[in-house]
Amino acid sequence: MGALMLAGCPSACTTQESSRPFHLTGQVGSHGADFATALYQTTGVRMEPRNRIRWANNGAVFDVMVEEIGRARASVNIVMFIWRPGRASERMLEALEERARAGVTCRVLVDPLGSGPFEKEVKPRLEAMGCEARMFRPLPADENLARNHRKIVVVDGKVAITGGLAIQDEWLGEVRNEKEWRDTNVRVQGPVVAQLQQAFAENWQETTGKLLPASDFPTLEQGLPGLDEAGKGWAGFVSSTANPEVTRAERLTQLMVKAAKKRLWISQAYFTPNDALMKLLVERAKAGVDVRVLAPGDKNDQRAITLLQRNTYDTLLAAGVRVWEFQPAMMHAKTMLVDDRLVLVGSINYDALSFNLLEEGSLVLEDVKAARELEAIFLEDVTKAREIHAERAER
């Protein structure tokens, strides 16, 4: 399997699903202690208070990453599925070189299947400037599919960036043409950053055998001006790793779907839900939840995914789910909006690779302001999308 095929994470190229698929039943709270307890039971992740996010969509994520790297005083830690030479790479290299010269510790971990020429063209430049650059699980001849699909940048243990991003030129623009991809990312500040740092740390430890210093995990409750209690979000970062039966990625996805009581708006790059997830989506729609799905259209980097995605339409539409296909370019976001205050953004796709084989991670945030902002983002996106109706789906 080639790197570009895995970058799409299509279900068509995965192994068979578990003979005992996970299916979450029962009631799930959509906010407050009920949801926080459900998340902890399901994934082992605790929601932390007083976090705030700033959306960094499309090419704006590079402005945010460069800005935050430029403020680094102790460390910059990066794990990325795709990092390929080009203009996007040059922006990152320039920012990292300036900080490395100032004595900031820089660690970069990339997946060799997603990043192709990184090892020969980018890694030596990082090492020459004083950054430590490593390849995650170097490829054997048969191209092991247990890859690292996480997208995390952590600065000084206090600020992090995550989402669907990649260090590749398709992520630089503003969706003005099909070469500029549509994606959703966030900058997050607050105690939850320690959870993103831990996700990086476990991958770094596997690759190098080294622990991060204690200084990479500062006490985030203190010394962050502006992070007062009122109006700031409760957040948790759920990291997932391969499991032959059920991963945290699948547990989290089903939990978010089950939590929806009024609204479930999904933006999903590789929308090929398994049987258990399809049943949950249909169940929520039939229960009166406003379920909407935004997925790529014909401008999908994995054409086979478009066919698999469209095979779900008749069932979803019959249940009352509304479906749109994004038109201008590849739509690569992985977000969910649940009711009026619950937000998810990260790297987890609705497919068997994310659910079975890949290192993944997504941020869960309970925050009314962030939910309103994601609502506006979704509504803006569907103005550039084509809604699918039953008669078109049948054709």
C-alpha cells in the first residue's frame, strides 16, 4: 500500500473488522458531570477545566504554528503523519531553526509511510539545526499498517495545536481551488495540553526509549493569565492506539454519537462508518436528533472512498439524516458538534484504519462559545456543498 492511500485511511484497504464489534448501548449524558463520567469510563480520560481554543482552519494553522513556535522558551514537540518537502515545510523549518539557535529543545516525530521523502530531504536539515528528528516505526518491506496518524504540536507544555493538518502544501491555502484543501484545526491552551504532551511522549518513548523532562509538563493551573474559571471550557484529549478488538478511537466516536440529544453535525473526511456506527447514526436520527453529515464530493483524494461513502446514503437519508458533499476541494476535517456545547476535533476518521490500526488523537471540549463557532463553520461549509437527496442517492 502506498503512502497516499494510507493518508486517506480508506476502509477498503484494511483488515476485516473484529468478530465482536463494539456497540455502545444505554443512555449517555451530553454535558457536565454526566458526560465527563461517561468519557472517563469509556476512554480513561478526565475532562480538565479552564481550557480555551482558537480555531485555525485551512492555511491559518501555519500562521498559528509559526507564531507559537516563535514564542517557545523550553521545548517544541511535534508528531505528524504527513511532512513533505515544499513551501509548508519551509515555513516550519524556518520557525524551528530560529528557536533551535536560541537553545529551545526541538523534537520531531513523523510517520515514514505518510511522509515519504522526509527522511532524506527534511530530517538532515532538522538535525543540522540541532533538532532531534525520528521516524516512527521504520517501515519493513511489507509496509506495516500500524502507523501514526496523530497531528500534534506542543510548545513549552502550555500550548498545543491539533486537528486534521499536515505539513504539506495542500494545507496552505484557503480553498480557492481544488489544490487547497479544507481542514479544521485548533490552538488549545490550558491544563488539557498535558494530555496532548502525554500522547507525544508515549510515541517518543516508543521510538527513542527516552522520557521527556519534567519541565515539559508544567503546572498549567498557575501562571496562565486570562484562564479564569468563568466561561472556559472543560476538555480532554483522547489518544488511541491499535487494538485487535476495540480502540479508544472507536469508543470515543460512538460515545459522541450516543451523547447527542438535539443535534449531531459531523464533518468527516473519510466517511465509511462500520455497521455498529451506522446503527447508532440511524438510531439518533430516528430519535429526533438533527443529524447532518458533511463529506467530500468528487474531489476526494481517495476516489474509492467516495463510492463507499455513497453506499451509506440510502440508509441514512431514509432515517432522516441530511448529507452534503463538499464541492470546491478535498474536505479533510474530522469534527463533531453535539447539541449546544460539545465539540470534537482531531485526527480520527470514520473508518476501520482509525478504529483498528492507527495512532490517533482528538480533543473533546465542552464550551458554549466553541460550539457556536463550530456551528458557524459548518453552516459556512455547507454553502459550498451539494445536499444529497433520496432520488440522487438512488441513482
